[in-house]
Amino acid sequence: QVLLVESGGGLVQAGGSLRLSCAVHGGTSASYVIGWFRQAPGKERDLVARITWSTSSTLYADSVKGRFTISKDNAKNTVYLQMNSLKPEDTAVYYCAAKSPLGATYDYWGQGTQVTVSS
């Protein structure tokens, strides 16, 4: 069983920065792909970025390329999402999730953390 705990959300003005953390408890973190998703009110949950733990390969949604950076700390079993140049449209609940590299779906989800960007 894998437990994911997010932190770092909050209220920030447009143009500001936030760093989200996703602590991975249980399982073997090196076996997983960790993704950051977000869901705004009335919208679907979308993938923002993901990192494959074993290879450190990353992928980003077009809407955040050049502004967000996903990274990991092996010693802390934690994945980060550094968000810069934030825009009001980045406002959402952000979730981290984990899946097997060969899996089609994310099996484990965190509780979510609210990010609000004011204009």
C-alpha cells in the first residue's frame, strides 16, 4: 500500500511561485511513476507533470511547460512541483498520484492541496 501526502498549496498573486511536495510512504518509490494532476471547479482532472522515479524522465502539459518543474529527492522519498509565473488559470486542487511504469492508470492518490492564484 502506498500513501501519498501533499503539502505546499496556498494563495499567491499572479506571477508568484509555490512549491508543492508529495511525500511517498510505503512501497518502493523507485518502482513508480509519480504524477501531479489538477482539477479546477467544473473541470476534469488533468495531468500537469509526471516523473518516472527510476529514470528521472519527465513530461509536462503544454500549459505549464517552461513554468513548472517536477523533481524528486530520493533520500526524502518526495516529489516536488515547483510552480513559477503562476496565472489565475492555474487555480485548482492539485493531487499527486502513483502508478506502475507499465500501468495504464494511477492507482494511488493523495488528498489534494488547494492552489489559488489571484489576479
